[in-house]
Amino acid sequence: MPHSLGVRPEFSQAINTSRVQQQSQTILLGFESFTHFPPSSGPLARIHFKQAAPPEVVSLEIDSTSLPPHNSLTLTAAGPLNWTPQFTAGHLTATGPVVSALRLDYPSDMMHVASSVPLIAWRYAALPGLQQSLFDLEFGTDNEWSSAELWQLSQVASSDTSITYAGATLVPDQLYYCRLRVFDGLNWSPWAPRAFSVNIPPDVPQLVSPIDDAYIRDTHWPTLSVSNAVQPDQDTVWTQFSLFQVQSGLDTELVASSPWVRSTEDWTAAEWTPPDSLWEDSLYLWTARASDGYAESPPATTNAFLLNAFNLVPAKTSLLGPAEDEVIYNCAPTHVWSAIADPEPYDQPFIRYIASRATSPYFLTDVVDSVLYDWMDTSLVFGTSLQVGQRYWWQVVVLDNGSTWNLPDVQALRVYRPGDADASWSVTSSDVILLVNHVFKGASLLVPTCAADLTGEGAVNAADVIKLVNFVFKGGVALEPTCCTLGEER
């Protein structure tokens, strides 16, 4: 069992009797550490061995100069005596201060210093009434110390026991050396050397699955997976996953967080499946961060996924114009339909409209136009012009994120026929009478001027009447199919 020696507290050490054998000539004593005691500092402790019977005391002084490198000492008696070790205080005659600890950023492993501009801190022990008044600090690329290649501070007048590194750039995964000594006004301490290396922080994980804006139709948690870059210093990479549910108002709530998950054997991937079930019609965000046991990466940019295991069919849209079988005069009319509010709120941004036009109501091989629009658009001018005198059908299919749709309404429209003055979509003697009344008696036209202007002069006059009479009563040449332009429809 360890016994504390009664020397000055700053120099106290524990001595462990790691093996005491009955009826043995050998006792092995293990010492924690004597590395911060300067040589020839005097006896550290006085150890007495008392024989059980008859009473006999054998004393041994241990001096710092007599300690072997492995911090243990084997004592051999003259004969097989049953000795019990007893410890009494010794004395220490130090000749100067001693640096008892030198750390960079206080990592558990000096080969993984977290920062390239580390905080250098130390502790020291000095004789009563004395304290540090100067310090020397050196950083180099080797432990030869012919020069301090990286940084050197000489005889800095300060009682501070910490300072931030301000030397040449420290490159991760490179072995460096530093050493420090302090002056207490009378003596300099021995140099306290340390070897260290700056840690290579882990890369931010790449989120693999679910992909951003994924649409999930499973009521169970999906498996979250990431890929990690292989660390140049070959440290094992660990990953922590975090899953959030999006609340109303776009607030988020953490619903699950993983322990640190060890990456695969090649350190390039990690995955985790949360333990509970998802909530239907919910939007989730997830992210991950990596750790090599010494430093953590920032969290990755979040990915979003939507759960919709039981998709509801979106409503049909209403076709607002052109109206059913309306005669139109512009060959590139604007088609308008009503907007749809999806019954599942998170599906709304995924609503899509497919507007189509065909020459029959069946929309098979006779489709003339088909355009995909997002949920914010409810009007469309098709790119293909319609033909004069033709009848067309149009529809708008509503799709949601689950590709679910209802059978849409189908509506017809008719493109006017030149000479159709009464808007009956046929050219007969009644159209001749209306045109005569307009030209010779000032009657109003029932159709746009462009529909009755058969000669293309930009006005309706006697020449148009003659051309229409020849077509209706005398089998004259066919009327030229022309379309009205925007602004001339009425």
C-alpha cells in the first residue's frame, strides 16, 4: 500500500511495496516517480524494516542519485527474515526550483495537442519564500537544442506560469520538442523537456443517407449513415448523430442523439439507427460530427427528410379558363386553374401540376403539349400555337411527393373559324347577314375584328363581305386561317 513521505508537500512522493514476501530475502519497492528531483538533492526518505521477533530494526536511506531508471529498488537481506517495511520521514535538501509539470493545452496525450497555438502551462516547486521571477522557453524541431528553430523566449521577467505559443507555425502530425526552466531569484531549475505533436482534427462527416429532401414511406427510423475521411495520423474516428423534428413555426426539437459510434474497420463510414418510431407527416433534420478522441469536428450541414408512410390523395384542381367549349381567338391562350392545398402540410411544397393539351379527350397519342409546373404556378401559355378552326381538350394533373394523383377534369376549347361572325363555330348565311349589317348598316360585330377581317387589311369592309359571300354561296376559295394577336380577342 502507498505511504506518503513526510517531506515538504511539493516534493512528496508515494512509495509502493509492490511485493513483500514472507520468509524471503528480497523486498521489491516501487516508486511512482523521481524524475523531478535534481541529482544529489539529498536523501529522500528513511525506510526502516522491523523484524517481527526478536525486535530488530534495519534502516536504509534512499538517495535520489541511487535510484535506478525504472523507479524501483530491490532490497536483499542477509537471511530469510520476516520483515515488515515501516516508513519514516526523511529530508530533502534542494539546491533550486524544480519544474514539476509542463503541459500544452492539457491534453491526455501530448502527441495530440489540440491547437496549433497551444497554451503552455507549468507548475514548479521552490524553497519557502522563493518564487519564479524569470523563465526560459524554447521550441525546436529536435531535442539537440543547438538552436531553438521555432520559438525562443530568454529570461522573461514574469511570475506567470502560462503563455500562449507565438512561434513558427506548428504543422499537425509533426513531432516537436519544447523545454522550460525557471529562476527563483537564486538558482535556475533544470530544463524540463517535452515532446509533442499537434493533433490532426477529424474532417466534418459527409452525410450519405437519407439524402437531403428524402421522402420516406417507412414507419420505422431510417438508418443514418455518413462517410468519414481517413485520418492521416490513423486515429480511429468516432461519429455522433443528432436527429431533430421540425415543429410548427420551423422550430426544431432534438428527438434522438447517438452515443459515439465507432467507424468501420477502414474508418471511412459509420451508421446509426435511432430506437423509436417516426411520427407520420413529420419533417426531420439530421446531422453528425466526428471525433478522433482528442478533438471534434463541427457538425455537418443538416439533411432534411419527410415521413409520409400513408400518403393522402391530393384534391383535383378546377379548370378556370378557357371555359368549357369556349371559342377563343388567340392561338396562344392563357390557361388558368385553381391552386391546391395538400391535406398533408409538408407535402405542399412538393405539389406539381402537369398541364396537357390534346386533340381528343383521351390524352393518349394525341397530346400536343405537356408541361410540368410547381405548386406556386396556376397559369400557363403553352409553347405550341393552336390551329385555327380546331377543337382541343386540356387538363391539369395534380401530383404530390408520393406521386399520387386523382383523375383530372378535362375541358374542351375551340379556336375560331374565319368568317364565323355569329360565334357559332360554323360559317353560314347567317354570318353573311351579320357582316352585311355591320358594314352597310353599322351594326355591332359579335366577334373580334380580326375574326371578320377576311382580307387581312386590319378592318372589316365590303371586300370582306364579298369574300364571305363567294365562300358561302358560290364555293369560293377557302378563307385564310389567321390568328388574332394579344389584345385583339375582343
